[in-house]
Amino acid sequence: MTGHAQAGRPNRLLRNLNAKIASIPMMLTAVVIFLGGTLWTVLYSFTNSKLLPRLKFVGLEQYERLWSTPRWLMSIENLAVFGVFSLVFSLLIGFVLAALMDQKIRFENTFRTIFLYPFALSFIVTGLVWQWLLNPEFGIQSVVRSLGWTSFDFNPLYNQEIVIYGILIAALWQGTGLVMCLMLAGLRGIDEDIWKAARVDGIPTWRTYVFIIIPMMRPVFITTLVIIASGIVRVYDLVVAQTSGGPGIASEVPAKYVYDYMFLAQNLGQGFAASTMMLLAVAIIIVPWAYLEFGGGRKRV
């Protein structure tokens, strides 16, 4: 028995050998560029680098300066607000649309294309479109007032208190279609016999969704959450296209803070520290997901 196991081990190592050899360049790229670049960024976040990187270590000085800067604190507050509302409304709207599409409606392909089309646009294009739509001079506010509602006020991009919600509207318009397609794929994977059994038992549709269908779609929800959350941490294009971080610093986000300090303020050390904090946020998202998907969530044989 042991001899057969030892004889089979080389065969397993040689299985799909061509595919393994072909994947070596990508593996080296991932290790050298991505992992190496990450370690390099973290290392230089502890230095006093300005225009060019230099190994003059200053300990945690860059991080202390980072967390005492009002602009960074505002960017974190905006990211928290944007992230919570984006997660909740993306999942809610996407799932509701998917549930409606799952009813075998007419022209389903047309509706699916319409809802998914915004995701094909770049964030810059989306930001510019919604900058125009939310402009008080010729956007939604102007159109509604021209219809007789002269007191109508809808001017989020020029209001420091609610500007982040104007960016949120554009983000939901672009990303909800993708969430809908992911949810629809999950719903189409549910056995039709489950729905038949629920109807025979007289279970209301909403209870079937909440207590049966949604728990069965757990992997889809986890994957969707990771996709949305990673996009939230990296949000940059929409902010630049719609507000450029304004009014003032009211719509500042971490990714823009990193870009401005690294390429405009020529303060690489501060930019590296901010990007390291963003990396930490992504790791907090990715590590639990990877553990649930590939680690403790599966039974060991």
C-alpha cells in the first residue's frame, strides 16, 4: 500500500506539468512585483522620503503625522460613510433587481443589458455624467424647477454636508448592475424543487427568500461583498471627476490623499504611510474571506 502511494506521488507532481511551467512567469511576477512592491512601500513608509526614496528612518513619525492631519481624518470619515451606504444599497438594490429578473420576465436580456451597461463605462465617464446631472444650473434641479417646482433644491456636489452622497449616487448607478448579475447567477443556481416545496408548504415568498434562498447563496454574497469592499477602499476616479475632493476637502478619500502626497506634494514618505494603511484595510477584507473560502470553512479530510 505504501509502495503504491509513493509511486503515485511523482505522478501527481507531473500532472498538468505544461500548465505549471506556463504559470511560472505569472507566479514570479506576483512574487517580485506585487509582493516586492508591497514590502518596499511598507519599508519606505518608515522613512523621511520626499521627492525621491531614501533610507532615512524616522520610526512612526509619518503615521503620527498622518493620523493628526485633518485631511486624512476627513478622508477616512468619507470612506466610512461611502462604504457603509454603498455596501448596504448595492446589495439591497442588486438583490431586489435580481429577484425581479428571476421571475422569467419578458425582454429579460434587454433589461439585463440596460442595468449592466453603466458598469462598462469608466469611472471618469460616470463621474463626468453625474457631475452634469447634479449641476444646479442645468442638471436635475434646473429641470425640475423649469416644470414649476421653483423651490426644489437638489445640489449635493456643492454642499459640504452631503457631497459624499452625490458621489454615492454615481457609484450605485454604475455598480449595482454587476451586483444584480452576480445575484441573478446565484438565484439561477437554486434548485426549482426548493421553490415548489416552499409553495406546497404555504411559505410566503419573502420568508422563502430570507430564511431559505439567501442562506443558500452565502458564497455569492461573500464574493460580492469582497468585490464591493475592495472597490470602496480604492475609490478615486469618481471623486476626481465629480468634485476633485471639494468643496474644500469635504469629499476627500484615502486614494486621492495618497496620489496628491506622492505626485503633487512630493512627500513620498507620507504617501507610503497612507497607502500602507489602505493596504491594511484591504487585508482586513481579504484575509477573513480567504479563510472562510479556503480554510476553516471547509472540512478537512
